[in-house]
Amino acid sequence: MTEGGSSTVAEAQRILTEPAVGARRPSTVARSVSVVAVLVVACGLSLVVGSYPIPLSDVLSAIVSPGTGAVDTIVRHVRIPRTISGLLAGSALGVAGAVMQGLTRNPLAGPGILGINAGASLAVVTAIALGVTTAGGYLWFAFAGAGAAALLVYVLGSLGRGGATPVKLALAGAALSAMVGSMTTVVTLLDAATLDQYRFWAVGSLTRSGADAAAAVGPFLAIGFVLAVAVGGSLNTLALGEDVARSLGTRLVVVRVFAASSVLLLAGAATVIAGPVAFVGLAVPHIARILAGPDYRWIMPLSALLGPALLLLADVAGRLLVQPEQLQVGIVTGLAGGPFFLYLVRRRKVAQL
Amino acid sequence: MTARRDTLLLHPAGRGVAFRVSKRSVVLTAALGLCAGAVAVLSLGLGEFDLRPADTLRVLGGGGTLIEYDVVVRDRLPRAVTGLGVGAAFGLSGAILQRIAANPLVSPDVIGVNAGASFGALLVITVFGGAGAALVLGGLAGALLTAAAIVVLALGHGHGGYRLVLVGIGIAAMLSSAISFLLVRAEYRQVLSAASWLTGSLANRGALHVTIIAVTLAAAVAVLLVFGRHLRVLELGDDVASTLTGGAGRVRPVLITTAVVLAAMATAAAGPIGFVALVAPQITRRLLPGGPARLAPAAATGALLVIAADLAARLLFAPTELPVGAVTGVLGAPVLLYLLARANRIGHTG
């Protein structure tokens, strides 16, 4: 971003003219294939591992020819929904993180750090306190809260010169989390029963929502993914700076609206499915970037694969770590993701992407 | 020039040592301190056993009956003194951090010290079933460990305040996962007792809490009398600071440590009372325009904020008492958003 104008324009033209797939080195394709393999392994582990381990052959037979035995019931009513939740929430978080980082040109962007989880939490507490009792009822509150928080943080973080810098956005997210957190506390203090329900919602988990939730948010996920794919190329030009992007013909307003809508839909849907899950949306695009370089047309599909792989592996780890109990996936990602965030912060060029 | 005219030189120890203080700052500190004292007296007289302020003062002076002495001095005074001390500590902590980071949004709440204290205390409540002194110890250990981690990870050349902020945010996010984990595993009864502590409360404070906060404040004042003057250089930024004085790199860790220890001790004594450390220096800056937030007035502002918020928390839903942190949280949050919007618009956040 900081080097001379002529070289950035040349770089922009190279990226713009280069076909997304054909000109890639074979190693990138090979890496993508290995990511798919990792995801398949993660799905397999998620189906097999648990407090009641089921051999892979039994899992397969339960899927292919479902019977009425205990094993078949566990596979069909516990393991498969849990794995599907992980697939949906993970890919939504991964792509949302990638779009956020591209949109804000900010390596620290992610749904957790930017206050989206906190916004969803306040909305859900409000829903519980208002007497909403069904999981289906929480869904829409979580969705609205996540969206409102994302919007507020982005608007607050983009005020002033320089737009949404990493520090401004992270501060806006932390400040909003602190504020919303204190409101959440007041609601729970005034009503002990709400507190008791809320504390379980507050940790992200893949076990809480079933097929109905997945079906309810499915359309939003689909629209979010389509929007993300649509802005992929524009995020590449945006990465060269706003002025260069504009001179290359990128319509900044359109791109921003599309990208922001995509983030709202994806992050909101992920929160609806799994509750607050920290750091997955932050970390996944970085891993994708290491594997495939800076092209967002590669980063996005890789994030869509890596997100669920990471989330499912974290979920499997949570099942194994404190046997016979289980750690919720949100706790595993929160504790494991923190050091990753600190690593990003401690790198010298934190402000650049 | 006005600064020169405003300056007062104090020579408390003969010719060897001199402290330069601002007259306006002294006057403001005294005025805020008087207000805080007045609110404290009012608060001491309120409760099931009501006293008029004049009677409260008489009792404090040693002139009351045995019952009056019991109620005011033994029951209520620790709460008021803890509140005043904790407020002053938060105010000081916020002022130091905001000046070092040159950022109006930095405070122990935002950078994770309070989350550390909460985690420590929660661990004591839910895992060991502790209360009282054990709770204070847990909160203290959590806050100090977190503070140490933040300071160690944030040190380094060329990053100054921003790295401190971002490291703190990362640690706070991690700790919030850990807190959720403890809350999910805890019994309902423990969750209820934890909830009040996690908000920040002055109820049932005693000699232990008063001692903690008094010792901390005394130590902090001693450190600040020696190193506080370097703040004026440090807030010019890393580069200027190291050009002007070679010692800037050595002084910054001392001041950051002082600030986080103040917040840690205050949180151990009263729980994480939100937003006081953030708001107090900002109020001070507006009362003394044209300069950075001065430390003594910020401390007095913090004391006034906490003692007034506690009074409000006792009166608002009487006879039900809210924890003081609920009041500061609800009142402080809009201030935070305003500061954020304003700081971004004038380009202070970076």
C-alpha cells in the first residue's frame, strides 16, 4: 500500500487481468485440495468422536440404512445435526471474517472482536427477559442484535480521517462490547431467572439448534454467500487503496453496501446457529491468506472450507478435553484464538493488510 | 504564559526537592473532594437508621451515642471510605493510561484488567466456594496476573499506547470466554452471588477492603510524586519522548504498572465498577480545559462519581439496592459512545 503509485497500478492491472483459477500455481490448487481433505477428516471426527464413540462403519451404516437402534439414533439426532451446525456456522464465520477484513482492510477484523457477539447477547437477554421461551424466538433477536452491533461498530470505527483503521475498529468493538455487556448485566441482575437461562446461551455451542434453525437461516446464508462472491474481485482492488480502486473503476459505495450486507447476514446467521463464537472469523482468513496469497477470490472459498474445519476440530477437542463432560465450542475457540489475536497484534505491521 | 502564572512551586523538604503544581488544579481538586465528602456524609446518614448530616458529622467527630457510633462508624463508614478510595484509584488509573496511550478511550475496563479480576473472583466463588477475604484475594490475583500479562505483551519499541490497547482487548476477549465457561459450570446459587460481584458493589465492605485501597493509594501517590512528571513528556509520543529524555523507555513501564495495579486493587476491593476510570479523566479535562487530564483532580472526580453513584444505587429502587456498578454502567455507556464518536471524528484514535 505504501510503495509508489506506478507499481501499485501495475499490480492492480495484473490482479484484474489475471484469471482467478487458470494462472494459479499448482501448489495453491494442491493446498486447496488438502484443505478439503482436512474438512472431510474434521466431519468424520465430528461424527465418530464423543462421550459414546461410534466406529466409522456404524456411522456410515446409520446414514445409509437408518435403523432404530441406539447407535443409529445418536448418529441421526445428535452427531449429524451437530456436524451440520458446524459446517454452516463455520463457513459463515470464515467468509464473514474474510469479507470484513477485505472491506475494512483490517487484519484484526472479525465478528467477535468487533462486538457482534455482544450485540447478539444483549438482544437475546432482552428476549429472555421479555418472556420469549422458544429457541425459534431467540433466533430473530440474536439476528437483529448482531446486525445492529455490526452496523454501529462499523459506523463508529469509520468516522473521521483514514476510515476504519484497525485500532479505531477494534476500539469501537471493545467499547461497544463493554457498554452492551454492562447493559446485559443490568438486565440479568434485575431478573435472576433470566440470568440462569442467559448464561447457557452466552457460550457458543453446536448442540443447541436443530434442523429448523438451519432451515430458518438458510436463505440468509445463501444470500450472504452470493454477495460475498460478488464482491470478491472488488475487494482485491480495494486492497490497493481507495484512490486506486476508484481509478480502476470500482464503485466503492456499491461494494461497501454489498460487503457490509454480506457480513451482517453471515455473522448474524452464524450467531443464530451457534451463539457467540469468538476468533474463528478472525483467524480463518489469515490461514487462507497464508495458503493462497492475497487474492480474495481464493481467500473466500478457502475460508468457507477452513471455517467449518476449524470449528468442527475445536468442537471435537471440546468433547475430548474434559471427559466425561464436554467443553462448548465457543469456549475452545475463545481460549485458543486469544493467543492468535495477540500474535497478530504483536507483529510490527499491524495496520497493514 | 497563563501556565506560568498558574504554577505554584512547593518545597516540602527544604531546598532539595520541589513539586510544581497548578493553582487551578489544586482548587478544583479541593472543590471536588469537598463535594465527595459531602455526598459521603449524606450517604452515611441514610439507611434504616436515619441521621441528619449535622448529626452524622457530630457522630464522626466522636460525639454520638453508642448506637449511633455503631451504625455510622462501624457499619457504614467502611462502605463510604471504600467507595471514595476505589473511585480515586479508578480515576487515577484511567488518567495515567489515557495520557500514556494519548487516547481518551483507554481504561482498565476496555483493556481487560477488570475481566481478569472478574475471572479470579469467579474462580474463587464457583470452584472453591469462597467468599469474603478469599474473594478479594481471587480478584486481586486475577487482576494482577492479567495486568502483568498485558504489560509484558505490550512492551516493545515503537508501538506505544496502541499495542497496549490491542493486547488488552485480545486478553479481555479470551477472559470473557473463560468467564462464560465458569458461569455455565457453576451452580445456580453461586451464579447469583457472583453476579453482584461481577457488576461492582460496595455492599458489606469492611476493614479489609479499606486497608487494601488505602495502602494501594498511598503507594501509588508515592510513585506518582517521583515519576508522575514524566507523563508530560510521554504523552508527546514515543519518538519525541525518547529524544527529550533518554529515560522515557524506563519510565513508561513504571507508570503503566502503577495504573494497572491501581485498577487491580480497586477491582479486588469493590468489583469491576465500570466506566469510572474511563469517564473521570474526561470530566477533569473539561473542567480544566487547555491541558491533559491532571491526576489529582481525576482522582477526586473518580471518588465523587463512585460515592454519588452508590448513593443513587441505594435510593433508586429502595428498599432494593442495586450494585453501584449497575448505575455507573448505565450512565457511563452513553458517555463512552460519545467519546468514541468524537475522538474518531477529530482523529484522536489513530
